Amino acid sequence: MARIIGDQTLETIVFRRAARPPFSWVISISSLPAGTMAIVADRDMLIARYRQPLSEDEFNFRRSQNGTSGACRSSLLFYTGKAMKYDVGIIGGGAIGLSCAWRLAQAGVRVGVFERGEIGREASWAAAGMLAAQCEAAHHPPAGAQSILDARHAMFDLCLQSRALYPAFAQELFEASSIDIELSLRSAPAALSSAEEWREPGILYVQRQPDEWAQNAFAQQNEAGHIVQSAPDFAGHNALWLPDEGQVNNRRLVEALRLACERSGVLIHQAEPVQEVHRRDGRAATIETPGHSALCDKVLLCAGAWSHDTLRLPPECLPPVRPLAGEMIAVQAGRIVDRVIYSDGVYMVPRRNGTLLNGATMEERGFDKSKSEATRTHLLQSACGMVPELAHCEIVEHWAGLRPASVDGLPILGATPVPNFYVATGHGRNGILLTPITAHLLVESILSSAGRKNTKVASEFSIERFVLPAEVETTPPRKESCLSKTI
């Protein structure tokens, strides 16, 4: 498929295949004007970009599967002049940005994603992937919002809605990417792959320290019909069983979203930090990176902890988000732990391959992602305090990530004072959980003629809550444990 942007015409495209491995496709392109940009992509991955005068040039690229397919299914997109053109340009290529890009592309929108580093390798990669709507509401509710009670209800409802979307989301993503995101949820469909599923859906909440707030919150949830069951004491502590909670493999989620995007025609620009968003007539018009200038009808900011970068936009359009660092470890535990264990001191998340994630610290230290031996030891000792058998397990990975934390603990979603500039950031500890619902809401808002009024997004999550004319006194956040989720 060839698509021509602008008024240039393409006279000849010739495909031929190399005679022996590694199989390559050679594309001969004739009669392209000087200065044309050609982007060559197949259904599985972005292969190459060329930005140079073109005439009778040949471009070689290697097939991702050794050229086993006999037919070339590549698509070529040609952009004349210096700027590419997108219906929506997305700043940030984590789970939130990729899910929005995929859903927009499904609706026929031409989308470009600009990622400052490697796709999906910041908070989305560092997360544990817990789908813990009830645990989070009880243990880490938002505490700095204008109307705390309304904000907590809105956040809990948003998390429940997103958790409920995951079974269909996982199924559709598997069909689009052939990647099983290893969803462990009671309402999930049967295993999408042939791998054996030995883990138990649900989350065991273990109360290691007295917490009257959490106890009352769980009691209220149960009265409202969200199941909270008494469980036998665990490691000498009171425990509750939440059968509707669960987990997803967040790294496989990112990989699946990237592949689904590329197969849907989304163009992904890695290692291209956005330096500026130019405005014209009061609207966002152009995304500028060191390597590209992209004209955009609309712009969506999903840059996580980097979302408050100036971009030379009005301050009221830039979400007040800061990085909140956290460290995690993974041990090779086999099947010692067969369900997610969530407590005020540590959490454990078993992966299908036998690794067990243990996390995580919460630290205000800017953009510092360094790791410490003291934290590594502390995380393992905390896990062993609950499951002594882990003492002999090998630590196979230790990493740090930066959560995008808003000042009031709520995500920032929807339209901004700049008419065609949207935001989806500040998800803090719940980015993976909120991925499906965020994509749903932002796509509806962007595509709706009434999107400017944020009719699709609850006011509690609007950026407008930070630009009220009068300052609002906020309640200090509830004191956190030193250990919590990395999301």
C-alpha cells in the first residue's frame, strides 16, 4: 500500500527479494523529488527512515522474520517537504501513549508517537502490573484534591471501570499483536496462549500494621458489593481476600501495544525528545524534535514524569506532575507464591515464568533512577519476613523507575485551555491499571466535537482543577509506608 501526502506523484515502485539469507527486500523508487521523506515500514515493525534527496535510490531493509513470507506486505508513506503531517501527534510512548495511539488508529486517525527514549521503557516497564483497584482505594487514596470525598469516589470508580475493561482489552490486543499479556483476573477469558496458567487470580491483602482507615475502606467496599472476604491469617497477620483483583504482565503489555500500533499504521519515533510545540492562532500546530518537524491537527501529551516540561506552552496547559522514584527486585521463586500478595510493607507479584516481583520504595529524589544495595537487601528481607522460603531464591533483576505523580494524587485527563492540546498523565501508582479506560476516554474526547468541553472526562480529572482563579487549601496527603507500588 502506498500513500502519498501532498501533491507529489510516485511513478514507480519495484520490490525484489534477495536470493539467499538474510533475506532482504530491495525497494527501487524512481522520480521522487529532492527533499522527500520516505518512511518504510512493514506490518511488524518500523524498519527505516530516509530524509535525503531521492532519485533512483534503492533502500534495503531486513525482514523481521527472515523473509519467510513470500509476499511483501509493506506500506510506504511519503511526506514531501520538511514536515510530516499527523491528525494526532502523541508525546510519550509508554502504555498510556501507545494505548491511545492504537485506539485512535483503529478509528482511522493518522497518528505519530514521539518518545524521548526507548518505547515503553520508563514507568510502564518498571511497574509491577497489579490491577489493584480495591487495594489502592483502601491503602493509598488520593488526599490532596479540592473535594477529597468526591475525588476518592471518582478515582475508585475510574479504577473499577478500567479493571472491568481488561478482559476484552487483553483479548483484542492478542488478536492485534499475537502477544499474550498474561492477564490474571477472575473475569478474564481462558489463557490466550498455550502456556500453563498456575497462578490464582485475586489479591491477598495482608495487614502487617494496624490500619483503621484501610479496614473501614474495605468494609465499605464490601457493603457496596465489591467482594472482600476474610482469609486465614498469613505469616501471623490478619488477611483479606479480594477475588476480583489481579495482575497483568506490564512488559508484555507494552510490547503488545507497540506491535498493535505499528500494525495499525502508527508511526513511532524513538529517541526523539520533543523540544517544542509551536502554536499558530492559539492552537498547537507543530511538534519539533531534533530530527523532525511534524504538523499536527491535535496534540496529546502522555509524557509521564516528564509531562511538565515547558514545550513553550502556556503554564495552564502543562500538568503539575513530578517524578516519584521507586526500586524493585525480581527473584527466581518458581511456584512458591501463586497469587499477588499486597501489604503495607511489601508486595509480591508472581509471573507465569516463575519470577516473583518484590517492591517497592517511594522516594522523592527528582529524576534520579539509581539503585542502592541497601534497598535491594531491604526488599528481599521484607519479602522473606512473609514467605521465609524466598531466602534461598536468586535475585535476577533490580531496577528503578519514575512514577508520574500529580500534586493531588489523581490523573490529569482530557482537554486543556489550548483548544487542540490534550493531556493524559499523572497516573502515579496506577498507570497500568488505568491504561484501558484512559485510552477510551481520551479517544472519545479527541474525536468528539464537544471534546473541548471535557464532556467525556469527569471534572475531578480535568487540568482545569489546577487553574481555578482562587487558591484552594488542600489536605496534606495521608502518611505513606516507605514501601509501595512501582507504577
